Amino acid sequence: MIKNVVSMTTQYPCNNSLVSDGSALTDIFRRLLRIRRIEEAIAVRYLEWNMRCPMHLSIGQEAIPVGISMHLTDKDHVFSSHRSHGHYLAKGGDLKGMVAELYGKETGCCGGRGGSMHLVDLKVGFIGSTPIVGGTVPLAVGNAWSASLKNIDRVSVIYFGDGCFEEGVLHESMNFASLYKLPVIFVCENNGYSVYTQLKERQPNRKISGIAKSHGLSVHKGDGNDVLGIASIADKAINSARNGEGPQFLEFQTYRWLEHCGQNDDDDLEYRPRRELLTWKNKCPIERLKTHIVEQCLVTEQQIDLIEHDIKTEISNAFEFASNSPEPSPAQMRNHIYAS
Ligand SMILES: Cc1ncc(C[n+]2csc(CCOP(=O)(O)OP(=O)(O)O)c2C)c(N)n1
Ligand SMILES: [Mg+2]
């Protein structure tokens, strides 16, 4: 039986049984599809000009946060970047709260003050995202240091891109986390680009994961479009960090389908080699899982239609909620300001 409500609290053991567990795989499929469909809806509605914050969509990269969050508890903390929607929703973030935030409304998860690149939701352990590349990395490390000093059973996950690997603060943070054996999971979503520039034009020919290893981190690499492979790596790494074995570095190869910032397909700009996008679209993480569960008869097409329908309803309710929500009151403008 397929649940109608998305449950983000279910944690999955990681063993081979997951590959044939129909209800678990269906739930994972639903989580992936939910992120894809909301971002597609944002892309369409962005043109209405009611959402005014810059938007970095993660279409094509959904499997990484879904595979990782499957093994996080409500007490674990997540830190994110400018491309934050998938990280937030996979951690159990509230869809209505996110859409209202994109609309700048009072009911948004940050009261309408943050927008897409400043999602925060302490209720679900989503401590924050910022547009400053690398800005949240030392925060995640500090958060893990605090857990370590206070003996709290908690891991901190920090998501960042291959471009962030060029920021000095990431290396300082890895060094510190390694020295103090902190329970941090560094997750590099390597989509091969920083805005319009390919990795090989920005970094010498050496492995990102090799540098992380030389900082003393345990390194794991995987296919960022294979949600079950990611889940398997995440399970091991998160357990190791939880058991005091120190920081873990996960590097996943993936690909962003749309432009760096905005709702358009920008393949016509030709900063990416011809057919590269198509090659990656053929490795769509959602289609891959769908093919597996349909071919193994773990789910029927009818059940998939039902999931699509549930998600569509949830998304349309979220947009209605956001557009009907009030604007933040000017009287509260000075709240939450620490300096002026
Ligand atoms: C410190 C800093 N430098 C530069 C920028 C401009 N900038 C915003 S996103 C981005 C690309 C980051 O690439 P990556 O980390 O690979 O993430 P992706 O966009 O590929 O997900 C850059 C250079 C910034 N926001 N902050
Ligand atoms: Mg990148």
C-alpha cells in the first residue's frame, strides 16, 4: 500500500534488501519526484514575477540529498548552499513553508526574510543556507564541534559544489574537522561547473577526493544519479562519523540540467560540450529508479500515477497557501536583526 503523505522520518537500513523492498523504494521514488516536480513548478511560476528572489534549481541532482537524508535522524543537522531546495525538502522541510518563503511571505520558513538562498528551519534540523560560496562550511564544522564537546549524538552534514572546493575556508574547515575528529559529513555535489566554467579550466588535473584525503578525511566516491548507491555510501559514512571515526568526505558526480541561476535551459550558450546535457538527461536519477521498480514489478504504473497525483495536489496547495499568505508586517521589520 502506498502512503498518501510523504514521510521524511523513516530511516532505512542499508543492505541489499533495500534493492527489492517495494515499499521503501516507492517511498524513495516519491521523495525524488516531489523535489523534481516542485522545482519544475517553480520554473514555470517564476515567470509570473511574484517570486522575486534569485533561484538556483537542482533539477537533475535530486538523488544526492534524498540518498543522504534517508540515514539522518531528526536530531542531525544539515547546512546548505545557494542550491538549497532539494537539501531542505529531503531533510523533511515543509513544502508550504518553502514556497511561501520564495514568495517573501510571512508564513515562509524564514518569515519571508530569506528567500531561496537563505532557507532555515530549525524544527527539522535545517540550520541554514547562504549564497556566499563556502559560507556555511565553517558553521557546519562549528556545529559538529559543539556536538562533540557536549557529547551530543548528532552529525552535521554540509552540502557544497565543486566550485566551493576552490574556497580556502573549505580547506581550513576540513583541516580543523580532521584534527578534532568531528562528526561532519562533507558532501561535494560535483556537477562539473562553477556557473559557466568547467572544472578542468579552474583546477589542476588532480582528484578533489585526493585533496580531501590528504586533509585526513575518510573519502567515499559515487555516482550522484544513483540514489541507492548514494544511500549505501551515506549509510556507512554517517555511521562512521556517529561512531567517532571523524569527518567523512563524500564526492558525487552529477549534473545540473538548467542554467546556473534561473528557470531557463541555457544549453544554447555553448559553454558545455554538445550533447553533454543529453547524455546526463539519459542518466536521470528518477527515471533510473522508476525503471528499476517497474521492471522488478515492485510498483505498478497505476501506483506511479497516484504518486504523481498526490504530489501535484500538494504542490498546488502550497502555491495557493503562499499566494494567500500575508506579506510580512512592516512593524516587525527590525525583529531578528543583530546589528544595524
Ligand atoms: C565567495 C563567493 N564567490 C563567488 C560567488 C558567486 N557564485 C555564486 S554560485 C557560484 C558557483 C558555485 O559553483 P559550485 O560550488 O560548483 O556550485 P553549483 O552552482 O555548481 O551547484 C559562484 C562562483 C559567491 N556567491 N560567493
Ligand atoms: Mg558545481
